[in-house]
Amino acid sequence: MNTLVNYAIDKIKRNVDEDCKDGNVGTSERILSVIAGGLILSVGIKQLVKHPITAISGVGLGGALVYRGITGKCTIKAAVEQISKEKDEVTVIEHRYFVK
């Protein structure tokens, strides 16, 4: 069991330490995502029997954060960056109505 945990930790360290060429998440964000996701995931697993609905959402959120931290890719951040990069021209037409 101990060697499996050490293997998993070493693999996470290796993936976090590598520069993510295709990713959009920085190194410090990745580390924090893995730590926070691991904590949320462990609490969700512990609460699985007592509060299953809350636990399932915790497991999902924790797993997503761990995945984000390991891969360095965040689809939400990519979508926000794509929206902010698009420069659509907006034409404002002003209508004035005079009431007598």
C-alpha cells in the first residue's frame, strides 16, 4: 500500500514539475489544484455513506481539481480567455424619442 501511495505521489510531482506546453494553468495553480482537490476528494469519500448526495458532488469537484492540476488544462479558463480575446465590434444606435 505504501509503495502505491509513493508511486502516485511521485507521478503527481513529476507531472506538476513538467512545464505544461499545451496547458493554460500555471505551476502554482496546478499545485494548489492538486492539494485542494485531494482534500475535497478525501472528505467526499469519507462522507459517502452518511451524506451521499453531498459526497458525490465533493468527489466530482475534487476529482476535477486533481485532474486540472495534473494535466494543466482547464476548459473553463480556456473558454474565458477565448471570450476575452475576441474583439467584436459593437455598434450602439441611440434612439431619442421626444414626448410633447
